Amino acid sequence: MAEWYRRQGYEVVSRNWRCRSGEIDIIAERSGVLVICEVKTRASDRFGSPAHAVTVDKQRRLRRLAVAWMSEHAVRHVGLRFDVACVVGVGGACVVEVIEAAF
């Protein structure tokens, strides 16, 4: 997924950043907008889109993690966006959909 952001002109700032409260899968930046991306992978879409796994509780956690990351890295006055990347399939047969500004 990080490569998808690079191809779109983003700088991937961090991958799999962790703190005691949780993890952010991808942090990317372009034109003063910081993107926090949650990656959800499923073998099939039999039970719906992987995006459905990003519950309201998960959204709240990601917002808190974003604040923690920004505080740790002294980042201020940037736009902030939360994306969800959905990966369905395995190996070379994957379908990738990135939902920008998902929440």
C-alpha cells in the first residue's frame, strides 16, 4: 500500500508506527496534508468490504493515534485526512481500493 501512495505523489513518512495505544499502518504526506491510512486485507469480499471492519471505535482510536504521532513529531498546522485501504484477494490477484477521506 505504501507504493500506491508513492505513485500518487505522496511521501510515505512512516509505516507501522506503534505506541502503547496502538498502531498506524501508513502515514503519508503531500502538499501539507497528512494522511493516516488504515489497511484492511481480506481473502475475499464474501462478508463485504474490508472497510466495514473500520468501526467507530477504530476510527476514534486512529484519531487519538494521529494526535499522538503529531505530538511526538512536533507536527502542527497541517491538513489531516483518514483513508482506508481495502485489499481483497491473495498474491497477484489482489484488488486494491483506497477510500480517501473515509471518515
